[in-house]
Amino acid sequence: MERREFLASTTLGAVGLSSADLSLAASRPNTSSQSSNRKILIAGGGYGTSFIRYMASLTGKERPKLCYLPTASADRESGIVRWYANCAPLNVIPSVQVSFINSNRMTQTFAEVLLSVDGIVVSGGNTLNQQVIWKAHGIDEVLREAWDRGIVLGGASAGSLCWFEEGTTDSRPKELTVVKCLGFLKGSHSPHYDGEANRRPTYHRMIKSGEMKPGYACDNNAGIYFEDNEVARVVHTRAEAKVYYVSLQGEEVVERELEAEMIE
């Protein structure tokens, strides 16, 4: 994508999928024993120690290097402190790559940093701002190369939404709207499905109107591990937390719950 295109990529509106595109396979875990090289682990909210531990296991490394990318939170210090606290019980090498940088204090490019780690966790925050900053810096292209190389990607809220084609965001004033994202994962996404009262009805309305494609909704503390674009595993850290595939069947929006496994 050309840098000048980044503003156009955030405009509202999307063409809905036809009913022919909505197969049950889209909502079923991939049971293939052959692991994909491209991996993304998302959660609707609450990407704490349990999710980081699971991400670390997906790298296949004994002591993986995991980098936190807090662009959406404007590199907020409290989030960075929490990142290190969440990593403290784990056998990982944590680091942080901020986006609000100074050339004189940054001795490596974004690519050199992000392509040298085993996993990248993206923070929550303002998804629209995140996407604009990433595209302006070329971080979006670096992240695609990381995905293609097998570096495990993930996050919650803005850190889960960013990997999809589009989703519901609170990044603009007054109401939830559509945000266009990286498109590594096909379809749409709604995080915080049980955590914010307007998430579910807004997601239903947008899918029903064709404003948004069908996709995956995740409660806080629930998430999905994708291999390429296939659901490989659905997980949660709270028994009540659920994941759904939400689609339009005829004129009705249907939620198909995906069975989740507990991770600790």
C-alpha cells in the first residue's frame, strides 16, 4: 500500500458476504495435524500472562523473544509496566518497541527490531490511530513479513482487531464505527463482546445491513488461535467467556458459539 493511501483505507463501508460464502468450515477448528507457519493468537480483551504463555509455546522456542507494540495506546507507560509484570513469571525475553520515537535514540529500524523476535503482542487502545501510524511508518508491511516468516502475532482489543479486514471500533467520537485493518485474517471482528453493552447489537446491525462482513466475536478473556485463516483452537481463561462466529443467514443474524478450551 502506498503511504498516501492510508487515510482512504479507514473510510466506512464494506460489502457483505453472500450466503454462499458462509460455510460451516469457517466456524470449525482446523483439525489438520500439520501446523501452519503463519500464526495469530487473539483475545477479545485481557491478554494477560496466560495468553502470553500460550503465545510463547506457539513459537516452539525454549525461551522466546516477545516484543510488545503499544502504538494504539500511544506507548502508554502503564501498559508497558503491565507487560513486563505479565511476562515476569514466564521463561521469555520481553521487550518493547515504541512508535513515538526519536531518530537519535533509535539505533535499529522497525524491521530490524520486529523481525528479530519470536512473537509480537499488540496493545489495546485506538485502532484507527494505530493503523494510520503503522502505515505511515511502514510497520504494516513489516508485520506482514513477520507473519509470513512464522513470527507469532497477537493481542487483544485493538491488538486483536488489527489483524482482520475490518471490525467495530470505538476510535471515533460518539459511536462505534467500522475500521479497516491489515486484512491478514479474512472477515470482521468484534472484541469486548460481553464487556461493553453496545458491542453485540452494533455488530449484529452492521452485519445485517451489509456494512460489515461476517466474522468472529470474542468476549473478554476468550480468544482464537489462527493458523493462516483457519481456526486451529478456541481458548479462554474464564469459564463464562465465549467466542462466536457471527453471520447472516437469510435475513437473520446468527451466532454460532465455538467451543473453547481453558488455558492457564
